[in-house]
Amino acid sequence: MKSYPTENIRNIVLVGHGGSGKTSIAEALLFASGAINRLGKTTDGNTVTDFDDEEIRKGISIQTALAPVEWGGCKINVLDAPGYADFVGEMRAAMRVADLAVFVVSGVEGVEVQTTQAWLYAEELELPRMVVVNKLDRENSSFRRTLDQMREMWGKAVAPINLPLGREHDFKGIISVIDEEAFSYDQDGKPSPADVPEERMARLKEVHSDLLDSIAESNDELLERYLEGGEITRDEVIKQLHEGIDDATMFPVICASATHMIGIDRLADVIVNAGPSPLDRPAAEGVDGSVRESKPDAPLSALVFKTMTDPYVGRVNFFRVYSGTLKGDTTLHNSTKGTDERAGHVFTMRGKTQEPMTEVVAGDIAALAKLTHTVTGDTISDKNNEIVYSGIEPPEALLPKAIAPKTKGDEDKLMIGLHKLIEEDPALQLERNDETHQMILWGMGDAHLDVTLERLKRKFSVEVEEVPFKVPYRSTFKGSADAQGRHVKQSGGHGQYGICNIKVEPLPRGEGFQFVDSIFGGSIPNQWIPSVEKGVRQAMEDGVGTGFPMIDVKVELYEGKYHSVDSSDMAFQLAGKDAMKEAADKAGLTLLEPVWGLEVLVPEQYTGEIMGDLQKRRGIPEGIDTVGVGRQIVKAKVPFAEVTHYATDLRSLTGGQGTFSWSFSHYQEVPHDLAQRVIEAARAEREH
């Protein structure tokens, strides 16, 4: 693909709820521009941007795909981002490097949950936005209803710049609000002039007047002329529309049907003529506050926003150049890691197809293969003029799944495969829990984890099975007790001799372990006292009496006996362990469970339901805070055993509108009946 100057580059990300038609919009843009000669369909599994086997099988986007489109002398880098909550990490990374978020909203379902979440993130990034109301050819679709909903949610800055010509199955074209003209589309998506229906003229005049009012209010000179009865020219409208998009003070709305190619050319025209180029966006800022402007002759800086594994070329890094010009077949500097990389040829990706490039100028998006150290979130920059950009922060993984290889001996293959998948998808986390001896894969939801395990099987030939997730319980003493540990064996030859007397007592939660040496008079020589402590610690780690590690315990060693010949390190270690067993029998044991602090963010209409649900989970509410308009944070302390699948449960409770964060708080005593069931289950598993 030829190189375009920075001012002729447009970087857009298609965002919105799953099923709204983002991939179909991307496909239609490619077809309209002549990049492809056949219009694929998601239902047929033959679109350019949904090329992964899992995407084809499930019929949804699960990763961001790049699809450059050439239109009107410009290059539009289209990033088709997933719309389902489980893959929000992909969407966020794509939004980070885009200059314009194009929100795709279904004219049937209207604004849905993930569209709202993406809008909030775009506001956080101060990212310019526009909207495409898609599927207006479908039954029960309504542009007016959807527009009213968007304006209620996002304000009057939501400004339609065209109206539908016809409704539902009779939707056949668009009416330009700016030009007050209508266009009808044939089956190949070619527009031709049409008459504006008489019954639509009043609505057109109303919307046209609203648009001119908004345009005039954005410029004092225009406002003065407009109030005096002067006209605002078409070029002035386009210019102010461009500035309104850049400043995120105006969000133009276009009506379309991707599958019938209606309005797609208008969408491309608006992106090219009124959308921001990299030069219109603020200079990129490094973590140290330094900035880089989008100039091809400036020092090189680029951010890697996505990594994927190609079956033929290996690892592929997608990046955006923020300043300078990146050329292939040269040495690059990873300023995040402080390492150099040998780069091969540079290319862009159109779905899964590579298209070679000679260079990548400031503002453009492209890819490199086979970089050794560079992963998502890393900065590439001029070695003599370094800059580091903040990384791509993945969303917090909130759903754990315990897994094990189906085939013994596949542990190494499993770890290699998982680490490569985590390089591709930083929203995944891998944990090896030394207490429960489980491998835990954390993800955003069931679909996210299922897709990951399917990829593991397909790409790395490793099959896994899900095993019951184990909560890391602990134990402690109920009360105080004195106990003796005695390890004496003298049956001829060199024997073993170690006797120790200890006093145990529980400590307050969070106090840890205290070992007190109160030996007086040398009843145990100094060299054996650490041996007793080692045995005590080993007994605690083994979870004497329950099978769960002990915490918050004080052990005082106050007396003992030794033998000048038969005493040894091992004898006193075993004596220490035996003393703890006797202490457990005398003092009694309490099972402890981890408690996590949850902060659940929901629309206020769900607050009562969330409070009730958390109480059913043995949670203790700690308060409610109001955040913004109509949203509240419910705070509670909840046993971890009750919320291991909360990511899925909360989505069901709130229709996907709730989010939460959590962190470990403390350990607390488990109710007696529940504790007995947990201990018995753990004992049965060990015996099995």
C-alpha cells in the first residue's frame, strides 16, 4: 500500500454493542472503496475483519482487526473492535490509538449497554465521536426513536446530518440535512438523486434549522451573521462540523444499512472531510510530560497497541507512529524495556492479509513481525531521543477458572501456550497458587476464557480440563493450650531424641506468626531451637488438623529435653510438628476464609437488588456512594467463596450494566456448619 501524508490519514475505531453491525460497516467501507470485490457477511463467516476461526464459529468479533480503506485521497485506518463485554480490553486498546470513535448503534435495539460503556471511556479519553445508526432496513427499526434516546443520554450535541429515506423494509436512501437533497441507492450501493417526500419536508426543515443553530453557536462571527438573517455556506458548515468533531462538542449522526450499502459513502465522506487527522489531535505526551507532535521529520516514537500470533510469520505487533517515520529492515529501540530490536519489513494488515509498506509516517498505523522483546504497551522510539508512553492498561480480570492439562506431560506445552496467549491478550492473567496447587486462568468472563482455551487447543495442541476452583482457606487456634512434642527412638545404634514443650494461642487477624524462645537453663541447646521453629512452621504450612495453612498464631517454646548423642536437627523438627498436632487437639481449630472488599458500580435502579444479593452471599454492606447522574457504588465485604463467579452473576443481575472492582480485605471465621463441610470435602479429596 502506498504511503499517505499525515494530514491525509484518518484513524477510526468502530465501537458499539455486540451485534450492532460494526464488522458489516467495516466490510461495506472496504467494498465501497474497491478494496474488495465481494461483500462478505458475518452470517456466512467470510468478512475481512472477522477472520479468526473462533470468530467465524461464534459469529462475533473477539479481537480488534485492522482494515485500511482508501477514500477521497485519504487513508482511513479502520479498527473493528469487539462489542461484547468479555473482550472490552481489545476495544479499549483500539480506542487508545484512534483519532475518532465511530459508534455503531442498531436502529432496532437502540443504545445498548456496551455502547454506553464505550461512550464513557471515549469521554475519559476526550476522543472525538460520531454515530452511525445501522440496520434501518430491519423490521421495528426507527431512526427517530434511536435519535431521541441518544439525545436524552448524550445531549443535544448529538446532531443528525442526514435522515432516512423510507422506513424498515422500504428504507432505500438518505436525505442530506446539509444539502437538503435526497439520494436513493441501488442494490450495488450506488446513489442517485431522488425527490424528498412531501411528508418529510417539515422534518427536514426542522433538523436543518437545528443543525444551523448549532453551527452558528460554535462561532461568534457566524452567530452574528446568522442572527442578522445572513446565510451560512456549505463550506462553513463542513468547517464548523470538523471543528465540533475535533473538540468533541458535536457528535454527527448518519443513518445507514451496511448490508444494503446505504449511506456508507456518506459515512466515508464525513470521516475524510470532517473527521480529525492526526494533526488535529493533541501532541502525544510521554510519562515524563514530554510531548511529540505528529511530524514525519520529528524523532521516532510509536506505541504497540496489539499483539497477535500469525501461524505463518509468528508474533505480529500492531503499532501507531506518533512522531517521526518508521522504516523496515532497520534496528529499532524499545524505550520501555531499554532494548534494541532488529525489524524486518513493515506492512499493514487488511484483516489477515499483509500489504507491504515502505515506511510508516507520523499518524499512521501498521505492523511488524518477529520482534523478540516487544509486546503490547511498549514504546518504540529514537534511541538518541527517547520517550516512553503510558502502556495499554488492561481491564481487571475478574473471573477465575482452575485448569489442568488433560494429558500428563503437557505442563510445559501448556505454560508456553498460555504465556503466548497472554502476550496477545493482556486482559488474561495466569496464577500458580502454591497453597491450593492449582493453575488459575483469570479472564473477563466465561466467553473470554472459553475462547482462550479453544485457541490454546487449536494453536498449541494443548487440551485442558476445568477443575473445581479451590478457595485458599486458612486455619488458626480457637484458644490457648500447652502441648508437648516427643520424638524419641532408641533401638540400638544411633537414635533420635527431641522433646519440646510449647504454649500456643491465637493472635488477632493479620498479626501473622510469632515464635518466642523462652528456654531457660539450656534444656534445649541453642542450635536446636531453630529446628523446633522449623517443625512448627512446617506443621502450620501443612495445615495440621484441617489441611489448610495456619495463620495468626503465637508459639512459645518454654521447655524441652535433649540427648548429647541422639539429638539432631531432624529430631527437634519432628518434635515441633508433633507438639503442634497435640496443641491443635487441645486448643481446637477454627477455619478462616478470605474476605474481599467489593465496589459495585450500577445504575441506581439496581442498587436495592445488588444490596439484597450481596447479603445473600453473606456480605456485609458498608455504604452507598452516588457517582455522576443515576449511578451508585455499593460497597461491601463479602467472603471470596461467594463471589468467585460474580463477574458472570453481576452481568445477569444488571443486564450487563454493572461493573465491579475488588481487593483482598482480611480473613474471618467460617460458620461452623460450613467449615465442617469444607474440611470434610478437603479430607475426602486428599484420601482420594
